[in-house]
Amino acid sequence: MDKDRLQYLLEQDKNGQNSPEEAAELEAWYLSAESRPAFTESLSADGLSALEGKIFARIEAAQPVPQEWNVPSVNRSGWFNWRGIAAAVLLLVVAGIGMYMFQRQNGRIVERTAFGETRVLTLPDGSEVTLNGNSVLSYDREWPELREVKLEGEGYFKVVHTKDHRKFRVRTGDDFSLDVLGTQFNISKRESGTRIVLDEGKVRCNLGDSERDTLVLKPGEMIRFTKKPTDYQRERVETGRYSAWKEHKLVFKNTSLREVAAILQDTYGLETEAGNPELLDRQISGSVPTDNVELLLEGIAEASAVTISRDGNQIVIAPRAE
């Protein structure tokens, strides 16, 4: 069923104007919806509203769920008993629709990555963003004169230059943003602070409300700050170290295990505990793969001469036995 037909059936049903044949067609669509997990993405706000009303009506019509839960039965076609899981599953669907409608109505596109996931995105102007794990990128569905995105986490940007020279802005908070025309850079905003590393081109960092609170980065430069953007540090760096995660590896150069622990928490959701806090001051150099967390931890342990044990999202660092 195409989206126009589905929209028509939902609105007819909401208004009580559907024929028996249309009701049967819509019922058949419901029964096959499990194979289409993203079926709401193509609906308009009116269609989503009609679907939400229909789902609530189905919940109300479902048989009461007993206090003592039973495993839903499966019929010969392999489908779960609809009435047995209606209250549990459909309310989740409605909640998802509500969030989706909120984003649609506010005209925002929101892209998220899970812990340890990287994703390459193409923006409406053709610019490319690679998101690191545990990151969120959001932007208006239709850009006005300014091309602006908001970043939480870490991303690598390849910004294209437009014919009308429209400015591209990355905002990480109310107190910091950077403006570019065409360039490549890595930007990270984590709990430990914000960091911008410029590979090529030119970016202007807006550190406050005043025009005087700006600075222009040159290729090979990095600025970083913990809280206040005006309290930044500026230095020249090997830029490849800070974007190596795009190639599924981490590169360390005299990096303390304390800094490594922050990366593991921010990007992979791993909490670090050290029996001896002094172990976190050890420094390591080298590269480790990131597409397999167990290999990543083994590489860090080998490079720092410690043992690392993992229990779920908790890792423990201990001295290596002599």
C-alpha cells in the first residue's frame, strides 16, 4: 500500500466514513505492519494524528490484560496475539509517533548514533558529516540564509562552498559556535570539554556575544576549553590523531589512561574504575582498533602494561602481575 492510499484510509477511518471494504483493507495493513518498522516516516501530521486515534481505539477495544501476565500465544502464521500485547506494544508505538510528530512539527531533523557507532550523513547542501558514537546532530528541515546545525558529541565535517557564499555554522551550545565557508574539521563537545581541530580551510570561532570574542583557526591548529569558551587553549597539533576514529582506530601520543577513560565513557558508554588511582596517570602511545570493543580494551591494556576486565558496561583497571 502506498503512503497516499494509507493516508486516505486513516483519515476516512478517523472521520467514520470508511466503507466495509476500506475498513478491511486498513485492518490487513495493521496486521502486516510489523514488517515495516519505519512505516510512520512517510505520513503527514494529519495522517499520524489519525493513526494515533485509531491505535487508541484498538487499545480500548482490546480485552482487559490479566494481572498475571502470560506469554503471548503465537498462531499458525507466526503473529503474536494482538489483544494480548495491545496495551503494551501499541502504547509504545503511540509514544514513538508522538516524538516523531514533535520533531516534524518543529521542522527539525535529528540524527543520533548509539555507543560505539559511527555514521556518515549527507546534509541538504551536500556537506558531509561523520558522527562518532553517542552523538546527536540536528538542523532545520529547510535552511534559511544561514546553514546551521547543532552538535552534541563528536563529528567530522566536510563543508561544501555554495554559489551564493552562504555561511555554515556549527553550534555546540548557547555560548559557542563556529562559522565556515568550505573546510574540513573535527569538533567534539563532551562532558570533559569542547575541542575543534582544523584540517583545511578556515573557521571562525565565536566565543561570546561580542564581535571581539572571536578567533580564526588556521589548518593544523586546535582550540579547546572546559567550560567558558573564552578560557581556551590554542596549539598546533597532528590533526590526524583527532579524526582517526573515522577510520575505526584511536591514535594516542603520550595520552594518559585518565583521558582514555573519558573517551571510553563518552563514545562507548563504559564506566572505568581503577583500584589504584595512580594507574590513570600512566601514558600510552600507539593506535588501537575501535570496531571491536574487546580488541580495543586489549590494545589499551597491552600499551599501558595493565589488566582490564569488563563486566557489562563496567571496566576495572588493575596492575599487571609481575
